[in-house]
Amino acid sequence: MKKKTFSYGFAVSAIVIIVAWAALAAALIPLWAAVTIFVIAFPLLVLFLTLWWRAPGGEEDIPFIGY
């Protein structure tokens, strides 16, 4: 996959975290809802960042890195 694809996933995850934090700060959502969003979105953020970092810039696919 391309870096562009992983960039979109990273951006969406970051935006979700920022919106949840802002909604929590504005008291629009309860704490448990914000924590649930953070627990789901943060690992995705890290995953997309790692995949973006390892993805080649061209048309190549990510190589198989083992078991």
C-alpha cells in the first residue's frame, strides 16, 4: 500500500482523538465515552503511523516481514 493510504488512516485517527478530547473538555460526552474512543483510536493511530513509516514511497507493496 502507499504512504498516502496510511496517511489518511493516521489523520482520521488523530482527528477522532482531538474531537473526543474537545467534546470531553466541553462536557458534551461523558468520561467513559471519551475513554472508549481513546482506547480504540490510539492503537489505530500508532498502527497507521508505523505502517506509514515502513511503507515505500512508490508503487511497491510492503514486503512480508516474517511470522
